[in-house]
Amino acid sequence: MNNNITITVLGAGSMGTGIAQVAATAGHKVVLYDTNPEALKRAQAFILKMLNRSAEKGRISDADAKAIFSRLYLAEDLTAAQESDLVIEAIIENLEIKQSVFKKLENIVGEACILASNTSSLSIASIAAACGNPERVVGIHFFNPAPLMKLVEIIPAIQTDDAVLKKARTWIDEMGKLTVLARDTPGFIVNRVARPFYGEALRIYEEGIAEPATIDWAMTEIGGFRMGPFTLMDYIGNDINYTVTATVFKAFYYDPRYRPAFTQQRLSEAGYLGRKSGKGYYDYGENSVRPEPNKDTALGNQIFSRILVMLINEAADALHLRIANREDIDLAMTKGVNYPKGLLAWADEIGIDNCVKQMDALYDEYHEDRYRCSPLLRRMQRKEETFFEHIV
Ligand SMILES: NC(=O)c1ccc[n+]([C@@H]2O[C@H](COP(=O)([O-])OP(=O)(O)OC[C@H]3O[C@@H](n4cnc5c(N)ncnc54)[C@H](O)[C@@H]3O)[C@@H](O)[C@H]2O)c1
């Protein structure tokens, strides 16, 4: 059976390029559209390079690489989206511009075409509201780089038709991705639940408890995370990471749990963006030497436990507010940001009672709303419940 469809990807930037490669690799005809012809050329050359590299490494055959590349069409005119079954928008993160593109699209595509947005921070409802038929709009949120990251968050807006949601999810599943369902709220699952990984690390640093190298050491060596928070922020780019935090903070009506750190804002303002600018929390110059961490185990454990419990509290609260189900929350963090364990399973492992006590100890110390314990954890502690069934 041939399930191949025509997919138009709008925006040939980092995300659009990756999404186009994923869709073409899955056998679909892909139209990649951008208003900037240079971006289109860059995207095409990049995809070709990636396919050739995969063929050289023997992951795909030369013939497959050629066939995938032949399914990719470039377009500078939106009318090229005419035959699409699915459009995935990955243009600039600006609501007015996205809305105007969706409005134009509706006059071009057929009635059955599904319109998706890859937005990280805008609500799907607000994008759908610009359309005459908002029921066909859905969020499909890939992670960067799209060909490598297995997770995709699927976000129905309140307007989205169930059949549209089901079809869109099936198409993405069939591309070999792992989809999770997220409520249309700021940051969806990953960009919400992951905030304390950066925020609490920055807070620990700002309070002078430890330097970035020590915090990174604690999180990788003791916690088992692949990258420490400061290495990761330097890798993502301090400008980008700061903007995500600031956007989430604002979208949550300034909930102190998501408050951005001045440290990161200053780094961003100074152009200390991380790897891409040669300097961030660390120096990436040719002869630079990484500062040595303070490998004090008690200090390391204190840092790791504090960041972990803040992450667990965030994950528990996401479940409490029905942002996603517990399986999807844990999958999102292990597959979307490569956490060593799902946070809810981790909570079970270290004990719900322990989590509540740690959160309450932080609250007692600071008396800040930032450290409020999720009501769900407290309720579970009272009832001696766990997130998942355990076979003892
Ligand atoms: N970068 C990430 O890590 C990431 C991850 C997930 C989702 N997203 C989301 O994906 C979207 C794209 O992000 P990106 O990082 O790929 O951006 P980018 O800046 O790399 O690319 C955006 C592209 O869109 C094009 N563009 C701008 N306005 C356009 C218009 N009106 N019509 C057609 N093309 C237009 C630009 O020329 C550019 O090539 C954003 O909504 C972003 O929030 C980004």
C-alpha cells in the first residue's frame, strides 16, 4: 500500500530543513517553501550533504539517497502548496506573520489539507483562530535537529477536529517518530518541564553555592545527565535559551518558577552566546582550558538533589494540570532532551515523601513561591501513592 502524501514545509531554516529531510526520507513528496531563495539553496545543499553522509556511512543506499533527494522540491511561491495533504509551518516565531501565512494558505490548499505549526512558544489556538476552518489546524512540534530527535509533540488546539489530530499523529508516527500528546499551554511538555534544569542551576550559581563547572560535574557524574546545564546552555546558545525562558515566564503570567536569570540575560546581551560565539559560561577559544570542578561529593549531591527535585516537581505539576499523561511526560523528557530517566519514574525511585520534604525544605528556606510543592505530590504522599505500578 502506498501511503505517501504531499507535504509542504514552510520555512527553510534549521527546523524546516530538518523536517523536510524527515518527510522525504519517509517517502513523501516534499515542497520546501521560503521567501528567501538563499535559505532554500542552503537547505537543499544541507540535505544533500546529510544524505550523502548517511550513504557513505552505509545507513542508507546510494539509490535511496538519490530517491529521497529527488522527492524534494523548492518553492518561492506559496501557491506551490496547492496539492498538499499536510502543510507544516516552520517560519519565523511571530504570531502576526504566522497568522497571515495561514490565512493565505487556506485560499491555496484543498479543503482536506491539514495545517500544522511547529511553533515552540505561540498558542496553536491563536494561529488556528486566523483560519476560516480552524478545525484543521494542529501543532506538530519537532525538536532540533529534527532528523535525529525522535520525539515530536502533537498539540491539538481547542478548535482542532479529532479526526485531524488522529491523522496528523499517524502520519508523524509513520515517519518513525515517537509522538506524545500535549495540551496547548506554554512550552507544551518539554520546554515547560525542562525549565528548572537551567533555572535552578543558574540560581545555585548566582547564590555562590558552586561554579558552573562544579554544577555541570554534579549533574553529569552524579546525576547521569548527558550534559550539564551550563554546557547545554552554551550549546543551545544563551540568546535562544534565555528567550525561551523569558517567553515561558511571560506566558505563565510571571510565575516565579520560570523567572529568567540576570546572569544569562547579561551573557546574552554581551554576545557571550556559547559555542557559536566562542564564549559563554565557558571559553571555547583555541587554547582555552576548562575550569576544574570542585568534586566534593556532599556538595555535588546537594546540587543534583535540588535540581532533580525541582524538575520532578515541574513534571508532577504538569501531570496535575493535565498537560499530558504520565507516560507521555516521562517519554518526552527521555526522548526529547535525553534525560537518563523519566522524571515521574525517578520520583517513585527516590520516594514521593522524600520529594515533598525536599520541596518543603526549600520553601522553608526561601519563602518564595518558586519552591511551592505541587499539590499532586503532597496528595500522593498522604495516600502513599506512586506514579507507576511497581512490582516488588
Ligand atoms: N530552532 C529550534 O530549536 C526550534 C525547535 C522547535 C521549534 N522551533 C520553531 O520552528 C520555527 C522555525 O524556527 P527555526 O529555528 O527553524 O528558524 P530559522 O530562523 O532558522 O528559520 C526560519 C525560516 O523562515 C523563513 N521565513 C521567515 N518568514 C517567512 C515567511 N513569511 N514566509 C516564508 N518563509 C519565511 C526565513 O527565511 C527562514 O529561512 C519557529 O516557529 C520556532 O519557534 C524551533
